[in-house]
Amino acid sequence: MRRRSKAVPAVGMVRPIARGSHATGLPEWIPPQLTELVDEAPDGPEWLHEIKFDGYRMHARLDRGVVRLLTRTGLDWTHKYPATAAAVLLVGSRQAYLDGELYGVHPDGITSFSMIQTASDSGNAAASETRRGEGHGGPPRRRGG
């Protein structure tokens, strides 16, 4: 669950990267707001909740035709997921900074962390990425759900 407030990154989790580009004004990298484990979900209009799928937290930075996929610690993983980087170009904007989750999905709609991890580790991410979300007829779901 995420709270609408400024997050303080955990010590040692963030690699310093320049906050902005003088030429474009688009930040090079934004430290993501991270979740916090609690005993009970809070209630009220100041709280947002989302489902956590098994994948990698990923930022996509689009700046005038150049896409970079950045991990939550600021590492550039564009080379690991070229099909995803190519898809970001379809956003229809000159500049964008997107925050999301990169995950693999089996044809039955069940998410798979090992699918996306294996694709990256084997250097065959593009082949695995083309299977994400194809033919499962709906949004991803967890096993047993």
C-alpha cells in the first residue's frame, strides 16, 4: 500500500543519479516511493492501495525518442528488456516518466516472477516479453486466485 506523501528511501538502497537534465527538464531518475509492511491496511481518503504482482519495479523514462528502463535503485536495464523499451515509444508523447511493475504472465493469466527473471538472466528477454499478457483474456492474477 502506498501513502500520498514524500517517501524517504532506505539507507543504502538508492544510487545517486543526477535529478534533472538541463536540456530537457525531465528528471534522469526519481527515487520511488516504497511500500511498508503493516499489520492492518489503513483506511481513509488519503490512502491508495494496489495489488502487488511478482515482478520488478520499473521506471520508464521517455525523452524525445530515447527510452531508458530504470530499476527502483536507478540501474539502467533497458538492454535486458528491449521489447518493453520499444513499447514505451508507443505512448504518444515526446516526454514521459512512467512508474510500474514489469512482470511475466503465463497464457492462463497467472503472473510468474521466474519467467521475467529467467528472460533477463538468459539474455532472451525479448522472446519472453512477447508472451506477457497474450491470450489470457484478462488482467494478471495470482496462483490460487
